[in-house]
Amino acid sequence: MSEKDLENDEFQDDGFVPEHLRYIDEKEALEHKKQGHGHEEKQENTLENDPELLNQMSISASRVDNQTNFPPTFYRSRFTCKVAEHFICKICSNVVKTPVECISCENLLCKECTSTTPTCPFGCDTFKLKNIAKFAANMYFALTLECKNKPFGCSYSGTIKNVLSHEDNCQFVVTQCENSLCDRFILKKDKTRDPGTPLLCSEICENLIKFSLMIDEENKFDTLQNFMALTERCKKLIEYEVKAQMQSKYKKIEESKRETESLRKRKEKVEKDISSWQNAQHPGKWNIRTNKWTCCGSQEIITIGCKQIA
């Protein structure tokens, strides 16, 4: 990607995806559950382990087009090097993207941002724009930043040109399931597919697509048989998922019961110790020469008394 291509590149910001939106499909979620509670605690605290919260985020991101590749915003936090104030857009307060230069004051602005205002944000009398100077362009293209898909697991970083080129083929792009009845989002890398086949989030969606294709067939008897087979398959999948969820919840309940029983025993022991301290005393004295109680001979100065209080 050349500097000229970058300067002419425009993005249409039609949708928004929360930075922390991520999805793991049913099979992967069940595999994680079967590995045990201890393994789950070692995983990073991400939304991929919280289907309920993920579904809420999916609803808020429902305006995102399929095969989502939303425009990257150059937030300062994305950059791995120090960015001079000269490269900060006065309008959006982020690092300039597709930078242009005001002819009057020579300050840089985002090309997209300039379409939102008729006047120069620096107060110039005239507001005309030009391509940035070569020296400024060299400094700008030398800036390094992280891939926009870092919240989804991508670790790539590089110069602006390299990162933009990488993002076109990044495997950590968030995309929506191509089943029109499904609103879930998945990572491109999490799904492999044959050319010409839809990108789907789960086997349930695959069965739904297969059934929709069968409806168009002329042989109604075969379609009915296939429908019954798919229905039975979906039923087993749902039963399997519910069983896995119930087993996980049952395991947590058993752990809670064990913890409660342990706390109960500790409470009883503490109460018993307190009672012993309150209802017993040493009638004798502590001998500082022999370091013993004269009444019972105990060598511990702080101990429960040897005689019950009447």
C-alpha cells in the first residue's frame, strides 16, 4: 500500500463492534467445560467464557455488516511509540488517519474529520487542504502501532502501512454467523470452511442451513425424513449442551456444600475454644523460675485453665 493509496483511502463507519466482543462456538465451549473447573480459572478473563454477556454484546453490535472489517480508529493507546502532538487531530483527538494539511496553519487533520466541519479548528480565516509535506509524511509513516484486532487476540504490530496491509487479511477479524436467523459473532480464525460454503458459528446453524436447502427440493418425502433426522440431531445437541451446563452447575454446588461444611466445623471449633477459655482457669500461679503453672505444671503461660469455674 503506497502513501498515495493511504491518503486516498476512505472508510465508511456504518457500524460499531465493542472492542471486547468475542465468541467461541458451542463445541469449543463444551470442550473447555469438560477440561474441568481448574482449567477454566487459568484462562484469561474474556467474554468468550460468558455466553450470556456475549449475547448482550451481540445485540448491541447487530448493526455490523457480515464479514465485519470495521474502520480502524487510531487511538493513542494503539501506538507503541511516542506520538508528537503535531500528529493529533484537533477534531477527534486521535492520531490522524488519512492525514491532510491545512494550507494556512499547516496543522494536520483526519481527512474524514474535515468533512464534518466547514471551518479550521485552529481558527484560520480560510480552510483549504492539501496533502501533507514529504518530511511530515516520512515521520508519520514511521509511527508504529498494534493491529486493531488486538482485543480479539491478534499480537501483530508494525508501521502504519504494514498494519493496514496486515488488517486486510487478519485472522482475528470479528464476523457474524452467515445464518440469517443467528445474531452471534465469531472470529474468522476459529472457523475453517471450504470455498463457497457459508461461515457458520455452530453445528445447529449448519443443520438449519441444510434444512433450508432441503425445503426447495421436489421430493417431499425425502425432505420430511431429513427434517426428522435433523430435528433429532438438534435435540441431541441441545440435550448434550444442557447436560454439560447442569454438570458444571452441580459441581459448583457440591464445592459450595463442602466449603459450607468446612466453615461450619471451623465455627464449632472456635465456639468450643471460646467456651473453654471462658469456663476454666488456673487456680495456681505462674512460677517465673521454673516457667510452670504451680497448679498443673503446664509450661505454656497462655493456655486454657486446668480447673473449671464453678
